[in-house]
Amino acid sequence: MRFLRVFSLVAALASVFVGVAAALDFNDESEEAPRGEVGMLYHFELHSHSGCDDAPYRYVVESGTLPPGLKLTPQSYDLPNKVHTGLIDGMPAEGGTWTAWIALKDHCGNSAELLFTFEIWPRRFTISTDALKPGTVNAPYSATLATAGVRSNVTWKVSAGSLPAGLTLSSNGSITGTPAAVGSSTFTVTATGVSTDPSADGTRIDTKQFTLSVLQPLTASVSRRVAEVGVPFRATLQGTGGQSPYTWSASGLPAGLTVGGGGTISGTPVRAGSYLVQLTLTDANGTPLTQDVRFTVARKLTITTRTLRATVGHSSRLGLGTHGGFGRVTWTIVSGRPPAGLALDRRTGRIIGVARAAGSERVTFRARDAAGGVSTKTVIVTATG
């Protein structure tokens, strides 16, 4: 009978201790948060033990804050082996140090709290390409994106927006193709780098927005190509396409002429001849266009006629002659006048009409050509019976 009472007491005490669970707590390996880095994927598992072990635990931030970009999964995973795991993951967006009290709770109302310190280092993996050179419509284009920082195997993709029509971004960071239309496209690229540096393991991500412009092809033209010895010359250089403002340079210009970077050729030619000039137009992006242009420098305009003779009573068409010059010549009388009955045809440079009386006059004529050349000469005009 005494044995039965002892046995009953032991059984009763055993039943009491069976209902008492071990204290709820974090596992040792989950008591210190790993260091993070801006732009690097972060993964921190919270493991726990004891408490009411027949249902998932919950993890909550009781006070303090997690680093920007990180989140806590509050409900653990109830794995088959009854290892309950919470998760803090994401990608830190800001460097610094943060502290947070994280509470572990089970369904029986037990809880445990632990203060975590999260140290986040500055970004060590970046897209280093600052800008993309512009493209030209219907011309092959090639540019390569680059990263700086932790040595990594990098994969690229367009994560927002789109490239100009005709261009594609390969996974190795090359933008290639032939732009199909003029315009600008804004897009965002994402670089994902898997570290190849054993001292800096991890996967890092950076994004950057670019604007890529597609321009019309560069063209160049010059307003004048004919000059004249001794006559001041000025021509305007004109550019289209590309990106203004433009700069200009030239080689092979006739002696006496120079090119201004703003787009003018000016000066006074000193020698006649035909000159093959190489003009180079460079746009604001540094894109050059070189074009060969033929310049002609005419001889100086000179009136060659010394005397003219008409016959009284007969119709006359007396021509004034010139040498050199360029293009059409117009005529004026500076002083004097032809014998009575004769007059100057300003368009042709002829003295026309019917002389009414014999006589001789000194007439000063001026010729002006299309290049601006001027020649003045006094000619004796005589009418004889």
C-alpha cells in the first residue's frame, strides 16, 4: 500500500513536469546579425528553440528599426524537422548602424527578446558609366556599360523604359544595333554582380538611368566657293544634324583666307587658282565630319579696252572688254559721256547707237562682277565721219 502511494506521487510529479516546456530562446548562431552593405543582397535567418514546439513561432520588431531596404518575415516556417526559422532579408539602401529589439513569440504566450545591431557598409559596387554617347539614325552603334568596385561577374538588363528602336542591351553590357529613328529614349539598367573576390562574397545590384539620343547625320555646306584675287571674301559654313553648337576647321584654303571656329571663311585671296579644301565639322558630342570642297579664286577683274571708234551715221555696237573676274559684269559711267548719239548698255558693256557728229571723248567706265571685283578705266571713244 505504501508502494502504491509513492508510485502515485511520482506519477503526479512527472505529469506536472511534462507540462513544463523549456524556456523559449534564440539559437546561438542567430544572436548576432551579419554585416550588410548598400546594394548587396542580405539574408539573415533567425533560428529558435524550446517554448511550445508544436506550432510556428512569430518574430516581430518590438522597438527600434531595421536598416532601410530590409524586412522581417514575422511568421516562421514550420519545417518538417521542427526547426523554426524567421527571416530578415532585402537589399540595404543606406549605410550606417541601426538597432532593433526583436521579439520571439510562441502560441502559448511565451516570448523572448534580443537586441540586434545592424551594421551596413557603404556601397562597394556601382555602375561607373556616366553617360552614353549619342547615336546616328541608320548608322551602326556600339557602347559598353561598365561597373566599378568589388570584382564580379556582372549581368545586365533593362529594368525600366526602353532603348531606342533598333538597339539592344546584351547581358554582358554591350548596347549595339542600328538606330531606326531620330529621338531620345530614357531607360534604367540594372547590373547584378556576383563577387569573384573571396574576401567580398555576395551578390550586389546597382541601377542607373540613362538617356540615349539618336541624331540626324551630320552634313556640311558652304555658302560661297568662288573668290577673286584682291577682293575681300566671306563665306558662311552651315552644319545640320548631330548636336549643335558646331566647330569648324579647314586645310588647303587659298592663301589669304582663314576659317573661324564659329563657321566663317574670310580674308582676301592673293593668288588665282583652283583649290581642294578639306573642311571638318565637329559637333558638340565630338563627332567629326570631313568633307572636300572645291574653291576657285578668279583673276582680278580688269577692263582691257583702251579706245573705241564709231562711224557717224552708222549703227554701232562697240564692246568693252575685260580680263579675269567672275560671273556677270555690270557697267556704269563714272565720268564723261560718249559722243552724241551713243550710250552705254549697262548689262552688256556695249556702246550702242548712231553717232550724230564727229568727235572724241574721254569716258571713265566702271565694271563690277559677281564676286564683288571692281575695275575702273578711262577709255577714249571716238566718232569719225
